[in-house]
Amino acid sequence: ISLDAAIPIYFNDVVLTPSTGTNLVMYDLENVQVLKGPQGTLFGRNSTGGALLLTSKRPGTEPGGYVEAKIGDYNLFGLEGAVDVVLSDNVQARVATRLSQRDGYQENMAQNNLDDTWDEDSKAVRFSLNVDQENVSNLFVLGYDENDTLARVPVPAAFNSSVSLGRSLNAIWNYAGQIDAALDWQKSHDADEIQTDVKADDMVENTVLSNITEFDLGNGLILKNIFGYREMTWDRTNDADGTALPLFGAVTSGIGADDGTEVTKSTPLLSTESEQFSNEIQLLGTAMEGKVDWITGLYWFEMEGTQRGDVQVAGPNPDHPGIQNFP
């Protein structure tokens, strides 16, 4: 959450940071612009590599809309559509929505009844309101997106028992060759066939608001104000080791410390929450009989967020003599 992307994504001139969940807004778009090189001198936040600008479709001046559907492998089903509503000569509204569902295509081969991973279940809805008066225009856009999936499980490739943590894992879990057996099993299967001991839920919720107001001051002067708001939450449970052994990732179960009975711990989440506000004021004009365009302005941005997680490292082997506690 503390690392800003070198190429940030803007949605209706509002920067989306952190980048988690930004792909959910990519529907019903008017245009996409790709800027190369350092940005921030003419609009928005500073960035070192460039910027990706996404602009949603404005409400139409006549009633209309569209609908499209898609189907595919792994029971893929998608539905997207939008409708324009003309409220008056100066006021138009647009409602757009998207739904996409697909079964997981990373098959869990472990004998633990956990579902296949890397599926998709995303939903989105967006409301836009455009008001055009004689010297003032205002475009208000509010969208909500979510995606609830079973997260992809990483595929292990090798195990180094010579480093300090590797030696600990080797002593606890490889005394009877469990890690070697897990790696050998994976090497004989492709990346779409895995073994896991964690139900790796991945839930992203994204709310974005933008309000762009333009005042025509006359004499070629335009005053523009861009207000932005975003709230994002991301809860993820992962199996970092990519095996059916509780080595890294979410705590699942083990041996209790007091009486040696088996206990089950609730699966912890890696959680991110962020809330941001931004406002930009621009004054645009021309000079030298239209031969020169100029712009000046002020930009303010504030974000508050938290990240927390509880990740198991070197979990106990209940079959190993003397291993009786969670780390």
C-alpha cells in the first residue's frame, strides 16, 4: 500500500492507488490513453514511467444503450450492458453494468475436497449524470465493482534446504521426505494441476467517484475542477508454498500446546483497506491569438490505509515426534 505504481491508472481523471482492483473498472469505456514518460506537470499525481487514462462513456443525448453476452470454457458466462436516459435537454443519465463468472481452471488434486482455484465471480455497476448549462457543465460518475474468487495457487519449483529457514523446514517436514515428494509430484504435473491445503479466498471491493465541473469564464478562459474519491478493500487468504503441506501461508490446523489435542485455527486474511480523496483545480486559456495554449492549477491528494496479515511460517508436522506447537 506504500508503493505507488510507476505507471498509475486514472479513471475519469482520478488516480486509482493502490493498483489493486483497478482492472474491475475496465468496461463501458469511451477511450483509453497511454502516456509515456514522467507525468504530473499538467494534471494529477507525479509518476515516473507514464500514465494509463481510462474514460467511461458519457451519457448520450438520445435514448439508447447496448447489451452483449459471452460464453466460453469452464462455464464462462459474461453479461454487459448500458442504457442512456434523457431527463431534459440539459440533463442526461447513464447506467452501465457488468457480470462475469467462470469456474476455476487450476485443478486441486489433493485429497481434501477443496475446490479448483483461479475462478472468477465479478460484478460491477456504474451511474453517470451529465448536466450542461450555458456556461457550466458537470459530469458525475459513481461506480462499484467487486470480484470474489478462489486465488491462484503458486507452483513450487525447488526447495533449498541449505538456508536457515530451509533447514528448519527440512527438519520438521522433510524427515520422511514429504517436501521432496510434493516437489516430485508437481514436476510430473503442469501448472493447472496443483495441491493445496488452503481455501484461498480473494475478495476485492472497489468504489470510485469522480465529479468534473467546467466553467466557461469567457475570453478563452476555462476553470475546471476535478474531485475524486475511492474506497478499496482487499481480503486474501493464500497458500504461499503451493503444496498440501502447511509450510507457508494461512494457518490451517495443528497440534495444541496444552494437551496435545488437534486444533483448527481460523484462516487469517491478508487485508488491505484504503480511502482516498483528491481535488484538482485547473485554469486553461490561450494567448497570442490562439497560437499558445497554457494551463496552470493546484492538485491535492490524501489517502489513509491499513495493511495487516497473519501468515504461517514453518508450520508443525503432527506426525513428527516432539513437534507439538504452532510457531
